[in-house]
Amino acid sequence: MENAESPAEPGTTRSQSSTTGTRTPPTAPCTVVWSLGRPYVLENNARWVGTDRRGRPQVLTRAELQRRGWSYRRAG
């Protein structure tokens, strides 16, 4: 059952859930992911919106988020 859907991460399989290497970010609107310790929310299926270390709004493209690395869970 390695490819069974993981309940903690809808739409991903257990084999995918532990790594974020070259995986592409999800495409469902309002999905929340973590990157570099900060949460990002997908808006309009085109941009990821979060904040920088100073609390200022930060917008990332799908490619930028993929390069930075991301996870469904906060690290730590």
C-alpha cells in the first residue's frame, strides 16, 4: 500500500509525503504549504501569497516555490 493516499496530505501518496525535492506544488485553491518556515496560500491558481520575515506581503510563483522547497507541514 505504498501508493495509498495519505490522510494528512490529501491528494498525495505516502511515498510523496516525506519529500519535497522536485515535486510541483499543489494546484487546489486555498491550499496552504510551508516554505522556509513561512506559510503560503495559493490564490487564483497562479500565485502563492505569504509574508517575509518582517511580515510584509510576499508573492511567489509556482516555480519560485518549487525552487525554495515546500512541505504540507511546518518544519521543526
